[in-house]
Amino acid sequence: MSTEKKPILYSYFRSSASWRVRIALNWKGIDYEYKAIDLLKNENNTEEYLKVNPTQKVPAFITKDSKLLSQSEAIIEYLDEAYPDRPLIPGCPYKRALVREISQIIACDIHPIQNLGVLKRIAGDDMEKRTAWANESIRLGFKGLENRLEHTSGAYSVGDSITMADIFVCAMVGNAKRWGVEMSSFPIITKINEVCSKLPAFANAIPDKQPDCSK
Amino acid sequence: MSTEKKPILYSYFRSSASWRVRIALNWKGIDYEYKAIDLLKNENNTEEYLKVNPTQKVPAFITKDSKLLSQSEAIIEYLDEAYPDRPLIPGCPYKRALVREISQIIACDIHPIQNLGVLKRIAGDDMEKRTAWANESIRLGFKGLENRLEHTSGAYSVGDSITMADIFVCAMVGNAKRWGVEMSSFPIITKINEVCSKLPAFANAIPDKQPDCSK
């Protein structure tokens, strides 16, 4: 009998960063325990969760040997090294750098300025103001991303293989749709999302399919 | 006679993300050409710069074989692979993940919401409002970062060797000081910054030492 523990993902169904890690875990076929943290109920700000993740963010990942990692890209790169089948980071150094670049255009330039914490500080509970800010932030960011993908993409974000970059693109398009971003100016982003969304690893990671989804 | 070209860094002296890459280039002893892009004069929004970097951000790095990379962390990871002496990413997979995690806590959670583009959108030219927003953003982020460093740090951010994470910490402390963040609640961050700032690679990368610094 195996006594090996499953890794644990602390996730919120709607969190785009948690979504990315869910796709990677599915892609690799890694069995894991899902623990829901309700950001709307501030469950991330409890003493209990502080002990799990000192930065009090989701996602947090507990490896099967009980070590903590946070930050979606760091977790996915770790998974790619620890579970090398179905690689998400290419072998070629320049392509690997491009995959990180595309991922970080989203993770550093687009996603952070439209996440829940920032929207609360900017707009409080004013949903119209939240939507206007988030929509504009994503639109501005997608302009640069689309321009860059013109140079890096083939069938997918970087060349013709699925990589970590596609994970970041798809989870970000999820947010874009939620905030009503008109996608017709972004044909490459749209195409990548359409192709990847049909794959089971991506399809099963969407917010609606998570145990804590409150439909 | 060598015909090898120098790599090029498109940088703005005050840009924290450019600053990170300057430290890494200095640390590795890589000779490079510095090209200044004045963000206050919107030099990043010209047609000419669009051809250099389709996302119109700094830093942009042109490798010695003329390939573009943007995003500071992607550039530094590329440099660490292309110039392996004086490594900035550790060999141990979990430590490597921690270095990425600490870097991304800064690059994804703290830095983006206080950068120039966001401050302009939130506060226009109102310097008091800019300062209040930037100060609060960094303070909130440093709380989580300090908590996490309690678990990961030794003499430096991750264990007892200098890594990419220290580069991100020092450039962020630079911004924190600029926006008047009271640092006494963050003793580990303060200590790492004090120790690293004295090293030539870090000391020569500060905004004041760059050719485009307008003192």
C-alpha cells in the first residue's frame, strides 16, 4: 500500500492564478487534493491560512513531501521539473525564455492590475467602476500581448507546441470575457484560447467545474 | 578581430524592472550597450520603439545574436542559462522554485500596481495621491514578502547564496524608499538590501549611476 501523500492545491474557483495551476496539474495528470479558499469571505486573511501561506494569496501548493510553494508560475515550473512528462517548458533556451516572457506579460503586466484586491481598493463595491477599470486594464495589456504573439506564435503562443504560455493566455481570456472585453481586435489570443479550451486539461480547469463554484 | 556584437539593454534609469536586469548583467560581468528610453517623454510609445519591443515596455534585451526578449525575470533566467558563471538560480529544484516564488511575489503582486502606467491612470499628475497609492501598495506587499522570507531566507532571500530573488528585493526597496515606505516593520527585507547594496554589481545598477539619470 502506498503511503505517499497527494499534493494539495489551495485554490479559489474564480482566481485566474489558481486556474493556471489547475490546468498544469490536469495536463500532467497529477492527482491532487483541492482545498477551497473563499476570497470573497476573506478566508485567505485568517490566522489558519497565514500558517499555510505567509503571503495569504491563492494559489498555494503543498508538494507531496509537504513543502509550500506559492506564485503560479513558480509552481508550474516546479511541476514541469518534478513531473517531466508532457513538458510545458521547451528545451531550447531561447524558446524557453519566450514562454516565460509571454507568461510574464500576463502575470506581471496585465493580471495584477485587475485582480480582486486592486479592484476593491480602486472601486469599492461599485461594480460599474470595477468593470470599467478591469476592462481597460486587460484591453491595454492585450494590445501589447497580441503584438508580441505575432512574432512568437505558431499553432500556439510560442511555436507549434503547447506550453506554459498557453495556460496563462487561456486563464487571462477567461477574465477578459468576465469583464466584457471585446475580443475581435485580438485574433491570435482568441485563436489560441479557442484551440486550447477544447482540450480536457484546459476544459476541466475552468471556474465552473471547480467544487467551490457557487453558481 | 572579434565581430561578435554586444547585447543591448533598452532601459529607463528609474524603471525597477530595468534595474533588475542591470544588476544581473553586472553580476555576470556581461558587457552591453545601454540604450535609454525616457518613459516620461513617452519614448516607449513611438513607432520606432514598437519595432524594437512590440509590448512597448522597458526593459527590452537584444541578445548578442540579435533576438528580442522582454520581461525582467525571463531575461535574467535567460542570462543565467546563457552565461552560467556566477549562477543566480540554484541547482536544487525546490530552492530554484523558492527563488522564482520570491521574485514573483515582487514582480506580480507588488511592483505592477505601483508602476508609472498605473499611477498615471489612478492619480494623473497628483503627486500626493500617487505617493499615497504607491506607498500603501508596497507596504501591503512587503508584509507578505517579509512573512515569506522568514521561512526562506538565510544570509540572503533564499538560503545563504545570492540569487535572482535578491535582485528583485533590492530593486523593489529602491522604489519603496522613493515612495517613503517606513521600513522598520520589514527587518529581513532591510537586511538583505543593506548587504547586497554594497556589492559592486548592485551598487552600479542603481538609477543614479545610469547614463540617462537626470539629477
